[in-house]
Amino acid sequence: MEKRVVFNGKLLPYLLLAPQLLITLVFFYWPAGQAVLQSFLVQDAFGLSTEFVWFENYQVLFSKPEYYKSMLTTAIFSSLVAFFSLSIALLLAVQADRHIKFASGYKTLLIWPYAVAPAVAGVLWLFMFQPSLGIVSQSMRVAGFEWNPLLRQDHAMMLVVMAATWKQISYNFLFFLAGLQAIPKSVIEAAAIDGARPARRFWTIIFPLLSPTTFFLLVVNIVYVFFDTFGIIDAATQGGPAKGTETMVYKVYSDGRSGGDLGGSAAQSVVLMVIVIALTAIQFRYVERKVQY
Amino acid sequence: MSDVRLQSVRKVYPGGVEAVKGVSLEIADGQFCVLVGPSGCGKSTLLRMVAGLETISGGTCSIGDREVNEVEPADRDIAMVFQNYALYPHMSVYDNMAYGLRNRGTPKDEIDRRVREAARILEVEPFLERRPRALSGGQRQRVAMGRAIVRKPKVFLFDEPLSNLDAKLRIQMRVEIKKLQRALATTSIYVTHDQLEAMTLADQLVVMNKGQVEQAGAPITLYERPITIFVAGFIGAPPMNLLDLPVTGLPGLALASPPSGPVTLGIRPEHLELSAEAGSLSLDLTVTAVEAVGAESYIYGALGGQGPEIIVRIPGRDLPAIGTSLRAIARPENLHFFSRETGLRLN
């Protein structure tokens, strides 16, 4: 017996899909296509003449050592943020999953940072760590530690990593908590009776059963660090000092917008796009195999 | 010695709900004890307290000669079979069974020997490399049992292990659990709400209600001499006929020696027989429904034409027509009298 409702019209499915497809086309594929097109063009500073140059923009890009440096910066920045935001969120979720007092209040507070806009988050951290006035910098100076993200690259990197991590923890926490609560309680109890101490229980039972969530979050976090941390970097360090925190997405902005090199900036966007697509594809292909669903 | 002793064990949840209200039990070494009762009677909570999965609010629980109130589940030397099996979904059947032994640092060849032996006993050898997901309900149940027996614990705990299986498999597994327990002679506590499962498995049957033990003893004792109305109504299928007798008597009911005060009279369907004569108890019934189940049949009749419903079991399939009047009698030794106030047995 056919239980599904079947529509015979050919038009209706397209009609129903149209709004979503339209949004995707207009806001994702069109700009992406524009970027690819732009990357083959060279424009003069006033936009009066445009020349089609094939891959010249890319050749120039890959001949510059500072582009490789921004790649390295991005690699350091994204691995630090992904590692810290995932592990801290997991730690917090494991704690929240226990029966603690005021659990719901604790959870609500943990979710708040996600509602803060990236630029605002950047400013918040900037103020706290501002070398001469910031409350954290002052207390660190009292403790004998000279903190100066305006002059030192490693301090600046620490600052943006902290801000970006802080911002992403809420999101990861929510998913980890949901993932933990989906693990049947009796499985954990069985492991406890089977003689596994809490730490061993975590690594042999909980962590493997959580791997679909971890995998999903890894993909989302990588994409987050590559693109959505722009606001934080812009507000906190503007890629400085001496380009020490200039990630690839920030370089796209500074070269294109401030430097006026639209073609080179577009070429960088395309490279960035290819990298993220490749990373996601690799993750789905290799990591997913080991994931326990 | 691995007997289990509970002394006035209580469980009070935060918020004041008292799930277990002072239970004392002695389960001898090697005995199969079944806790049975309606849902919410505290039987699972009691089992989980023995396992160490729930804290004990009052009283003591001892396994062997050791009080285990404050001992971690892992250190109580027990194994538990869960209702939903609780197998580790990301491990093979082999690893599921080996997990507990590995946690205890058992040598590899010893683990292998024990797992293979358990797999052979439970007939899961062909599935050792499979994940639990690829097994049927009955096979998963066997693996869960295997995980319990490889550890050779002092006590087996079963939390409604058969309730997720279909009727046929349930009976088959019931027999196997009994055989296995006999062969291993391991002290066992088994929780169920199925009174037939309870009757067939138990050495000691414990009927629980509202957080308390109503009666504990050999299954046949509980069947023959239930000491409370609750046990009388809970044990036996179809259930015992229970009649509230006012001092004035009931129309259609005749007792050779009526009790002095108001009581509840109990008589099992199988102790009633059809007769034209008067017995020490005579019930005049109008047949309202009949059921033939094969070797025996049940007659449902209204006492005195419109009174309470009485069930009579008769052998064979020779059934009276609906609406017929007939008389059922019983022998004096099969009558149960209970106090209407306390619910306790009087005779």
C-alpha cells in the first residue's frame, strides 16, 4: 500500500525548492563566481581599465613570501582555536552532564558568549588586554609579566586565539552536551560495573560514542576559524603587529579593501575557498570512516 | 561464601520520595532470588542499590561478609544484565565481553580463553567479530549474559532482562537463564514484573509493593499461602477471586462456617469446581463469558446474577452456554481469608 502522498505535477517540487535555491544562487554561487572571474582580472587603482590576465594574479600571489606566512599564521591560529574550543567545551559539557546544583543556570550562562557579535568579542578582549589600561594586563604587570599585544606578535596571537576560542566554546558546548545526553545511561553504568574508572570510562566508552558530534564540530570549527574570526582580528589586532595575526581571510580584506588590489584579493579568496573545500572533503573521507555512528 | 544480606535498606530520593521503605532480605549463596511487583514498587531501585548504581539512604547491604554500602560498583564483584542490554555499540561482541576483564588487567590468553568459553556456552561464537548493531534481540541478550559470566562474579543482577524479547524467545531464554544459573551456582537477583517468569525462575520469590516486601519465600508457598491480599491477587494467572464479604453475606454465596466479622475471601479459579451439591463454599453464578484455551477453559460468571465477577477454571472444553446458571463449590482448605482492614491473612 502506498502511504506517501504523491504529487504528479512536475512544477510543484521546483516551486517548493525555488526560495532555497534562489538564496543559495544569489548569495553563495554568484559571489563565488564573481570572485573566480575577478581573480583573472587586473584593474587600475581608479577602476577605469580592466584587463583579462589569466593566472597572473595567482602567479604573483604565490611568488610572495608574505602569502606563505599568512598561510602559516592561519594554520597556527586555526589549530589552536579548534583544539582549545573543542577540548574546553568538552570538559565543560562533561561537567554539566553530571548532576550538579544550578545546572540549568550554569548551562544558560555558558551559552551567552555565542550571542556576542565577533567584533564586540574582539573589542571586549582588546579592552581587557590593552597594555596600559586593560584590567588583565594591569594585573599581569603586577604579577611581573610584561604583557604587550601591541608590540609582541606571540602576545597578539594569544589574544585573538583566546577571543576566538571563548566565542566558539558555547556553540561546541551545546552540541557536546546534547551528544553526551544521547549516550544511554545504562551503557555508562555497565562500564562502571565492568570495572572502568571514570577516566577510562571516558576514553573507552564516552569519547568514541561522542565521535559523530566531535567530527561534526571539527568541520564546523575549521570553517568558523577560517572565515568568521575576521571580526575578532579586525577589532583586536587588525592583523598586527607586523602582520603577526594576519590570517588568510584578513589578508583578503586588507589587500583588496585597503590595498586596492581587487584581482589579487579575489585570487586569495579562491585559494581560501579551495582550501576549505579540500579540508572538508578530507575530513569526510578519512575521519568519517573511523567515526562510530 | 557470596550470600547477599539486606538489612532495613531504605532509599529516599532528594525531594522526599521514599522508593524503598526498609527492606530486609537474606539471599543464600547460590540462590536464585526473584523480585517481583508492579511498576514503581521499588524492585529496580533495590537491585540498583545492590549494584552500587544508587546510593543507600539507610540500612546496610552486604555481599559475602563485606558491607558494601560505600563500595564502588566495580569493586563489588557483581555483574549486571540490563533491560536494554547496554552493550557497547562501538565494540565487537568479543570486545564487549572482554572489556571487564581488560579493565581488571587479566592476562590476554586468559581473557581469550574465558571469552571463547562463554561464547560457546551461549552459542554466540559465530558473531564474535560483529558489532551489537548487527545482532538480533535474542543474540544481543546472549552477549549481555556472556559479558556477565566471563567475569565469574560473586553475584549476578538481572534487571528485567527479557522484557524486550518476543513471547517465544522469552520463554526459551527463561529456561536457559535457569539452566545457566544452576550450572554456575552463582547467587542471582532477578527483577521482573512478570509473575510467571518470577514463579518459574525463583528459589526465593520476593513480592514487593509500594517500597516494601509483602512476602518472601518459596514460590509455591506464596502461591499456596499468600499472607496478604496483595500477594494473593498478584501471584497466579488467572488471578485469585477476591470477594469482600460484609457480615450480612453476599447474595448467591453460601459458606458452611461463615466468619464472625467483615473479611475478604479469596479462592483460586482452579480450586473451584462445578457441582450440583453444596460445598463448604458454594457460589451460584450466571455465566457471562467463556474462554477455551485448549487443555482447560475459564468460565466468567456473575455471583448471584449481578454480583462481582468470579472466574472458574475447568478442565477440557465442555463449556456451558452464556446465561446459564450454575454452581461452583470449593473445599475448606482452599479458602483464603484476609482482614479487610490490614489486608493480612486470617486463617
